[in-house]
Amino acid sequence: GTALGMSPRANAAPDPTTPWSGSALLDQVAQRPSFIPSHVIAKIDNTALPTRLIAIDKTALPAGSTINAATGAITTPLGVTVTGIAGVTKNLAVFANAGQFAVSGSNLTINTSLIAQPAVGVTDSYVVTANNLGGGTTLITISVSHGSVKIDSIVVSAGGADVTPPTTTAAPSISVAAGNTTASVTQTINETGTGYYLVLAAAAAAPTVAAVKAGTSFAMTAATPVVVSLTGLTASTAYKYYFVAKDTANNDQVAVSAGLAITTTADVTPPATPATLTLTGNAGALAGFTNTTALTLAVAAVTDPSGVSWFVSESSSAPAAGDGGWSSTQPTSFTLSAGDGAKSVYVYVKDNVGNVQATGKTAAIALDTALPTIAARAGWGAGAASGATIAGRSVTFNDTAGGTAKTVAVTASSGSIANLVAGAFGAATTFDFVAPANNSAAAISVTITYSVTDKSGNVSSTTDTVSVAAAVPATPTGMLIVWPNMSWNAVAGAVSYTVENVTTGEPNIYTGAATSFNAGLAGVGSGDTLSITATNAFGITSAAATYVAP
């Protein structure tokens, strides 16, 4: 079709002075707008200054081409995916493309409204070279003639194989980072491809293309600056940076770029302070306490491009870089100075250039080698009765460090300890002693053990001995005479009972395991006072119960 932009002049005779005359086809359109051949489209563009005509012969376009009736822009399929426009010529001379031609995917768009009108009788030939995805090019030839802009034909053809290496379009620029061991280089090439670089000492011989390609590679996009970050450099050192590139058609640049000089500055920055420092003393000590000078030390790692060394001390003054005691091994232990009390440990780090941290990482720990003490306790007197509870006992633990103990304990070898309330050092720890039942023939001894562990893991203990008396059978109860028999209640643990007549002075009028006997036969008379006792298996006899015969 044909896109037209003109001032309205319907049914007017052709005027050879108008900017759109000079073509029989255009004259037909101008003179006979009611007659539009099947291969012509007319469009008035009232926005053009001056108004001009764009004529497009659809029969001259490649198959599949489309025309935007509103703008006159032509979209032509190329039959191959392209990545960009490598260049444009007009009548074999380089043409600065300012939006006249654009590519997207596998299509070329020709913005006809931006193309200048040729002189009368002149046909301009534009050749657009597009880069194919994967290599090679496609050539599109657009023929434009007077009237005002007439697109006579568009021809798409395969370009020749890409044999041209990429060009470095912007000289590499260099910047050295503040860390003194890093740098960045920016470079640009004219087409998509791969860049390669190699960094050598400034005095080294320039490398070959192959040597640079054996270095580090990175992707590059046409006309897009790429920043390469260099790391691991040495401070105060001169280097040279070498660069080559190849395009997607594997065309290598034939020469290595001139070495770009890089000189790193002096390193005057010390390493970072370790993030954490933990001190651990003996097993059994609470955090921050120890009873041994041999410590386990855990410090967070620190790195520096030049390497680091470590120094551990109890001094808050940083060591000099040349002092003895520095080690390249990250420390895991440290020995405190002798003498109980609060200790501070400092870890300093320097880099291998000699920069030392002004303040190290510090941690505190208390050294306490003194054993806690246990004050004397109140005596136990006659001891405890079998199964009895002695309440309100106390013991006082002391320690030079003061505060509270890690643990306190009061235990009994027999029986139990109840209601233990631990006090701080210097204050009473209270408890109750529950004596065991002693069903033996004699008193037994119970050992009470007192122990205390301070925060540094120091342990002290001592003991007391408590006598627990043998259990005595209960005094019989429930005596009753229903003539002639006397009876009473059984006593727990008793194996025999003895009855005496206190009034007559007759002993043992009854001895036996039974809880009754014939009092009449035993000569008991009315008004006689009787006593009865119970005896257990260990021969221990209860207190006597008395009863007056009715």
C-alpha cells in the first residue's frame, strides 16, 4: 500500500510545484482520490511540517511486511533473529541512524516519516546491516525516491560471514579501591562477545593473545561498558592490565591492548577487630570464673588480603608490630598470670604489612583458687529418737569471692534432709533432719555431710555424726479385767508382755506373747495395782502401764 501525507487538495489538477508531484502514481492519487487502486493506501498527515507525502508500493515489499496506516512505518520480516544493527549506509556512505531503522527479534522497522526526501530524479539506497543471533549478518536494502518520500523497494539478503574482530570502542579506565588490594577496570567493545583479561607485574613482558585468553573471561554486550573487579592485589605494587575480546562469530582481536598501568596504594588500615572472644576455665566452673590459670580461648576469625597474625596478653596496651609473641596461628588457649582476682584478656590482630589494631578484643574472667569454708555447727546433743524430726538445723558456708555458691548440699547417710533453704555465702543454710526408724537393739550413728561448690568449681565438704536411739515399744494400753481374765491392746513390735502385782510385790505374775491371762488364778484381788510392759525382739522393754483391778 501507499501511505500519503498531504494538504487536502481533492479533485485539484496536478501542480508540478507541489512537494508530492513528479510521479504518475502520485498524480493519480492526488487527482482522483475517489479511485484508489488495490495496491495503494492514502493517508493525510496533518502533523508534518511542512505536510508531506509518504508513498509505499506494497507490491515492492517482502512477503509478510505490514504497514502502520497511522504512521506509515513498515515492519519487514527478516527470516532470522537479529541482535542489533551493526551499521547503516546511504549511497555507500556511513549513515547516522537516528531512529529511521530499528530491529526487534526477527523484524526490521522502517520509520518512513523520519527518512529525508531525495532530490527530484534521485533514488537513495539505504543498506542496513543487522547482526544475526549466533553470528553472521543480514543485509536489508531500502530504495527511496522523490515524491515526497517514496519507498520503491525493500530487499532482504543474507550478509557474508562475520570475519571482523570486535573493536574496543572506549579505552579502559582504571580505579583503585580504598582497600589497596583491589581495583576495577571499565571497558567497552562495539559488538556482543567475550572479554578476557590478565594482570601481570608491571615489569613482566607483554602477553600474547592466547595468554590473555587463558586468563579470566567475562561476557560483553555491544556498546555496553563492563566493570571488571580485580582482587588479591598487593598494596604498593605496580601492575599492568591486558585485554582482548572476541565476538560471537569467534573473531579474536589480533593484538592485545596496551598494558593499562595499575599501581596500588600503601595499606595503612589494620584488620577488623574479632567479633567475639570467649574464655573458658576448668570444667565445673560457671561462665566468667575459673580456678585454673590454663584457659581455653575461642576468638572469631579475622581475615586480611595480606594475611594476619595474633597476639594475646593481659595488657590493654597494643603490642608493636615487631614485638615477640605474634603468631600466624589463630589462638585457642592462654595462661593467666598467677594471683586470684579479676583478669582481662586481650586479643590483638595485625596484618602482614604491619598494621596493628589499636584496641584488641577483650574478655574478663575471675580467677579463684581458694576453697570455700564451712563454719562450725551447733551440736546435736543426745541425738535423735528413732524416726523423729529435728527441725531448724543450720550451716553457714563462706567464700572469699562472696556472692552465692554454685551449689550447696546437705545429705544424711540414713534418714533424710527436708526443707533445705540455701543461703548466700556468709548466711545460714537451714534444713530439717528426719531420723530413720531404729529397730535395732542399740543406738545407731547417722552421718550428715555438708558440701559447697563455689562459682569457680572449688569444692569443700565436712560431716557431723548424729546418734539415733533404738526404737522403744509403746506403753501398753486398753487394760481391762472381766473376772477372772485380764486383757490389753497389742503393741506394735512387741513379742512378749510382763505383768506384775505391785500391791503384793509379786513379779511376773504373767509373762507371754498373749495379750490376756487369767488374773484370778494369778492371785489378783480386787484393788490390787498391776503394771504391764511390752518387750520387742531386741529385748527393749517399754515403759510400764498401771491398772487397778476392780
